[in-house]
Amino acid sequence: MSDAALPPLTIVEIQSRVGAELRRIGSVIDELGARFAEAGEELALVGGPVRDAMIGRLQNDLDFTTSARPETTERLLSGWADAVWDMGRAFGTIGCRKGPWQVEITTYRSESYDPTSRKPDVDFGDTLEGDLGRRDFTVNSMAVRVPSREFVDPFGGVVDLAERVLRTPGAPEDSFSDDPLRMMRAARFAAQLGFAVAPEVVKAMTAMAGRIEIISAERVRDELVKLVCAPHPRLGLTLLTDTGLAAYVLPELPALALERDEHHRHKDVYEHTLTVLEQSIDLEHRLAPPGQPSGPDFISRFAALMHDVGKPRTRRFESGGIVTFHHHDVVGAKLTRKRMQALRFSNHDIDAVATLVELHLRFHGYGSGEWTDSAVRRYVRDAGDQLERLHILTRADCTTRNQRKADRLRRTYDSLEERIARLSEEEELAAIRPDLDGNQIMAVLGIGPGREVGDAYKFLLELRMDEGPKSAEEAEAALRAWWAARQG
């Protein structure tokens, strides 16, 4: 989906857009449709691609549904597609590539969850209408038969698309019982499309939130990533919180609503957090290569979402009505690691987000520029490859309504970034290492590999941080003095 908000559309505009998009992909859908028709099978473009065609955002990924069983689909694609692969034969899905097009073709099916199982029971169906009826939302339950290009919309999806509302084809309770992940998909599509969610859908999500626990952590994670990276994540996150789903998939988020911000800048830390998230999105352009458009950055966004999750655990009431959250950065980093591990994120993503959460308060020790060059070097070293994201998070974390204070904080951080740039140019901060490597240390001290070499390396690294780069002679003299003191 594009990052731009979906504009209001009339039925006439929708019909015009889908017609234009179908003409653009005509060669693919007509050729493929003809092959299946000649074999006595039905084929239809379905789901997301039909929806996206109607709003003028059709990409190169095309989803089809068919009466053909997987082995027949595979046979019909052979000789036509550039490459064919098995994407999940048990679920009826065969994939292929044809020129720039990535194609998935799935046999008509129906699926439901046993109340105690994480895996759906899959049964192949016999009709297109039956297949559409099992899908998550009406805007995804539309199809175009090929090669005839007959539009099929048994549940009024085109009207809901025009009215910008998410409804289920049947009773939402039945839909969410069949696949509880659809509750998270409702929040994700709200965030992606900027749509409202029908009241009966919200009611069912609230009543059935606990059903999400049977879904695997990996599937929940994938939906959460898509939601956070959507153009309007506040809409989806608010829906997760209001329906109680967040209490199961990201409990640290609703917990923030119980904690009042210590500066009374917002009614609670929860609202502050959503504001920080939105402000970090506004700064994502800093991550894009020069001349390239910026895209959603999950690491930056999730760090903004998690940066204050340590506050509920660290809240203390001081005299005079003051509320403090001392060390919530350290506690928050630990909570972030635990949550991301539970959601099966990669170690790389966990380390990146936790680092940002732990460092998000460091800047406030800068005051009005009192940091020494040594402190600036340590700031850069500790941030590592997350430095630019730390710049974004720190700037986004300023949500004060006092314009003079906001301007002062911005100027101060500008000053810090200028110092980092200057020192980086002079000292190559991004690759800070001791002035002597391990081999040189062993040669100077006349020792072999072992723990003492590591200790010497750490000494030289700290010296480099404190005093900046030195010549080989100066570093050697400092090393010898350190070694003599250690031996004595």
C-alpha cells in the first residue's frame, strides 16, 4: 500500500479505476484465464489485487482463486510461466512468475480453526461465491472472473470501499471464530487504508479478543509489523487497545494509559507515546539515501512505540505531587527485549529496538552543551549503527506544547549533531577502535593471546574515548605505563 491516505471515492470513480488497471494487466489475466478455461476450470482475480485496482494502487503481485486442484494448477502454469513453485500445496496454493508479475493461485477453499488449535483445517471448495464468503472483509471479498472480466461482489464490498468501512462478509463472530487473526487484520487494514471499522465488528473483536491466543506468535508478529508500518498506525493501535486485543499481543501499550506523564504534557503516557510515534514517522526521511524517497521504518517506529514502556514499573510519587520514572529507560529496554522475543522477532531487530529504548534519555544529560568530546564519542559508540534512528527518536520524544521549550530542545540537539559531525570528520567516530590492535598490543607487552590482551584493548579503547586519537608512539607509551602499574 502507498503511504498516501486513500481519498474518498465514488462508485463511478471506482469502476473507472478498476477498468484502467485491468486493461494494464490484460495480457496476463487473459492468457492465464484462457488456459484454465480451455481445461474446463474457473479462474478469478481475487481479494487484495481487486481492491487495490479499484483505488488505483495495483502492484505486481496478483492473487487468483480457481476451481482447479493444486496439481492441475501446476500443470497449467508449466510452459506458460517463467518459473513455478509450490507455495503450500496442502493449502491449495501454487506460485509462479511471469515477466514482472508474481502470481499466486489458490484452489477455492474454506478453512476454520478448532477452538484449541493454532492450525486451520482446510477444505477445498467448489464455487467462487463460497470462497469469497470465507474471506476476512467485504472489501477483500470481490473478484473478477477471467478471461470474461465479470465482476463478482456478493457482499457489497464496492459500497463499503466507497464508504471507507470494514465489514465482514457474514457475522463477524463467525469470521473471527474461523480465524482469530482476522481481528488483528481489521486493525491493520484500518491503519493501512484509513478506514473506519463497523460497530458490529468492533463489538465482536472486544468480545472475542482472548481468541487471539491460539494464533502463533509469528503470525501475530507479521500483522503487527504491517500495522506499525502503515500510513495511519494510530488508528490500528487504538483499535487494538480499545477492543482489548493489545492486552494479549502487546500488553505494554495499554499499560501506558494508566500512567500520567510527569510533565503533564498529555493526559497519559499512552497518548504521549502515540504522538512520539507520529513525530518519528515525520522524521523518517532522514533514513533515506540522498535523492531517494523514504519508506516506513519498523525499527524506528517500534522504538518510538516502546520507548516509555518501563514507566509503569518505575513510577514513584515524590513530595509535592511530583511523579518520577527513574531508570525507566533501562527497565523499558528489558521489557522490550522480552516482548520482542515472545513475538519471535530476529535478534537483529530486538537488539536495535532495545538499544534505542535504553538510550532514548541519554541526550538529556547534554544540558545546554556541557558534554565533553569524550561524552559525545561515547554517545556515538553506544548508539552504533542505530545513531540516526536515535536522533529521530530523541527529537520525536519532545512533545511539549511550550513552543519556546521545544525550540530550545531542537537547537540543543542541532548543536549535538553538529559536534558529532565535526568529530566524525576528524576522528572517524563510526569506526572507533584503539590506536593499537591486538597484535601490536602483544608485541609491545611481549605477551601471547589471552585475557590480558583483552584488558589492554579495553584500556586503549577507553583512552581513545577520553582523549581522542593518538599516535602509535603515544599509545604505546600509555600502554606501557598502564601495564607497569598493573604489574606493580
